[in-house]
Amino acid sequence: MKQLREKVAATKGSVRGKKRSARVPSGERARAAYARPAEALSPTSAPAPRRPRAKVRILEVALELFGVQGFADTSVRELAARAEVNLAAVNYHFRSKENLWLEALRYGFSETVLPCHLMHAQLVRAREEGTIDAAETALSNAIHIFLKDVVGPEQKHWAMFVRERLNPGPAMLMVMREYFEPMGAAFGGILRLLLPNAPQEKVNLLVISIIGQCVHIRMGAPTIKYLGGYEPASAEFLEMAAAHIAEFSIYAVRGVRGTLPPKES
């Protein structure tokens, strides 16, 4: 009987040992057990950069070709070849050449989300500080942000916009609503801080004046280069032009403020 009990105990110990060996390793044993092979960590094994999706490639090419050649002189076949897609892909994503024009312009102006946020941040900061000096600084900063967005050398969508304004269509309305309207709201909010008791018409005219001065730097680039000898897209000229427009506008606002009756308490 004693021999039988010893035999059973030995069998249980063996089973317990097998169960312990099947447990998930921990500590150094775990790191050794689950370590990735050295070649898996090699830089050469990193996945290749993903190629932009077909729709994005079409939009990028459309921005370039439409901006340089215009709508009429850009064929869908040429565009598809440059984007390395077939004609069916263009039709699938955009349905028509006219809709592709609109969506390419929208895609280009979508890059202005950050400048718009930065301009509105200037408005928020000026409201929090609540002083004329803070509002004038916000206006100057907003003009710098807006002008550099309008005239920056990488802004291909502005070349399309120049063409769109010559023969306005649905795309022009889209740009007004999705780009100029929020930018104008930021300028209008800052100007309202500077002119709290001005008629809304006066504030609107000042917004139009500031935006017009900035947009003219792009539209009037040949004139600026000829008359002033400046390179309109250069960083040096943009800084100088932004400072000039800001100074000019702030002095104009001060002049308007001096003609207004004091705000009623």
C-alpha cells in the first residue's frame, strides 16, 4: 500500500511539473521568448512609403495643369496620364471635368485651414487681453498670416483662382464661402474690437480693403516687379509688404476711430 501511495505522488509531481513548464514565461525568459529576430528590426526591412491614392494624385496633377494651362487647354487624357491612372478612374472619382476643376480648387484651398485657425487665434487672444494695443497687434499678425498664405510660392491653387475669377462659376462661390468668408470673419472680429461703435458697413469696407491689398500682391505681381523691382514671392518682400499693409491699415483704423462718437455706456 505504501508503495502504491508513493507511485501516485510521483505521478502527480510529474504532471504539476509539465503544467508549470507550459506557463507563459516572464522576466528575462519572456523577453528572450518573444524577442523579434534582429533582421526584423533592420532599417532595410521597413515598409516602403505608400503611394498616394489615385484620387489624391489626380487632384495634385489637376492643380498643377489647370493652374498653368487653364481649363480648356487641359485634357482629361493628359491629366490621367500624368497622374498614372486610367480615364475610368477620373470619371469614377469626379464624374466630369467641370467637377474635377471645382474639387481641385477645393482641395488646394483646404491647405488654408491652418492659416485660418491662426488668424482666429489672434482674435481670441485680443479679446482676452481687451486692449487697443492687443487688437492692433492681432490685426498686424493676421495680415502677415493672410498675405503669406495668399502669395506663398507653393500655393498652386491661387493660379487656378486667378483663372476662375476671369470666368466665375460655381467654384468661385465655393472659394468665397469656404475661404474668404472665414478669413473675413477673423479680420472683422479684430476690427470690431478696434471700432466697437462703428457702423457694420464701415467694418465691412475695412475688411474688403485689407483683403484687397493682400490679394493685389499676388494679382499685381508683374506690376510690382516692374515698378518697384521687387520679387513679389520672396520672403523679404512679403515681410516688407505685410508690415506696410498692417501699418497703413492700423493708421486708417485710428483715423476712423477719431471720427466716431464715443460709445454709449
